[in-house]
Amino acid sequence: AQTVTQSQPEMSVQEAETVTLSCTYDTSESDYYLFWYKQPPSRQMILVIRQEAYKQQNATENRFSVNFQKAAKSFSLKISDSQLGDAAMYFCAYRSAEDSNYQLIWGAGTKLIIKP
Amino acid sequence: KAGVTQTPRYLIKTRGQQVTLSCSPISGHRSVSWYQQTPGQGLQFLFEYFSETQRNKGNFPGRFSGRQFSNSRSEMNVSTLELGDSALYLCASSSHFNEQYFGPGTRLTVT
């Protein structure tokens, strides 16, 4: 069975600085997808970025980028120029691409605090 | 396009009662997944429906059930509610691509 681990329950960063959130996963599959979702307080889950395992190039979405290390089974999220609106719970999630199973397997989440 | 909608947003029920939650996916999305979110257990997959068929099911007791209608709207039902069923229930819809888009959730409180 696949597992996702986020070892940082909480991180804090000064506004305008860069922060990296860690995620590791365990799987025996070779084809899968990885996601970072953001859940602001009392607001809905929002997709931040996705990565296909077969792509070597790291995904980037504006200030958000990932460092995908397939051999190490690591998938970290870098947030550049942190803004107050980035404060949220961040969840790393895994989805198999080898069947029609749309189930997301989640990490425990990292609470990101932005200091003004 | 309108996003995923869930009704009701908040619900208070008593132990032993049953509850039905509703989810309307993004137009054109045929897959609907349900997740339970609690502080203790985090996010856990309940089940996924595609074209009115349950395709996958998580490790939850039979008290948790769901269905999907021909217009892709989905409902989940929890019978004989227990205190531990108090949670945020999230619905997500997906097209044939891989992103899941989430609704705002239904906050269920069981007293």
C-alpha cells in the first residue's frame, strides 16, 4: 500500500521569504501523480500544483515549484516570495496512474504560518 | 464554470440518527469522490463514483454508503451516527484528467 509522509507539522516563514515543505512517499508503482493542495482556515481545498511521475521536469506554478526526486521518493514544495495569503494547511497527496483508481492518499499536512 | 457545491454546509445530528449529504460536481465531470477529514485521522478516502457506479471504496464500515445519479450528482449517507462520525466531509469531482476539485465541505457534528 502507498503511504505519504509529511514530517513537518508546522512551519513558519517571514513574509517575502522562501519556504520549503517536505513530503516523502512510498510506492512500488512506477506511474503515479503527486499533488500539493492548500486548505486555508475554514476554506476549501485548492490544488496548488501537480507532478506526473514520468516527467523529469519539476512542475512550476508562479511562486510555487516542486523538487521531485523519484528515486528518493521525495516531493517538496517551494514557495517563493511568501505572502500572507499563503497561510494555510498544505497537504501532499498521491494518486496511482496504473488503474482507474481516483483515490488520493494524503499526508498529515503541514501548517504554514506567515509572519508579517 | 461553477465549482463543486455541497449541501448542507453545516449539520448537527444526534447519535443514532442518519444523515444524507449532497454533492454537485463541476459540469462535465463524471467522477465524484468523498473524503472524511478529522483532526485525529486526517483525510481518509470514503468512496468514488463514476457514471453511477461505485468504482472504489475506502476502509469504512457499511454505515457509510453513497450513490451517484445520472446527472453526476452524488449523495452519501451515514446511518446510525456515532460521535466519531463528526468530521468535515469533502466531495471532489474530476474529469478524465487527474486533478480533483473540491467543494467547501459539509461540517457534521454528532451530539
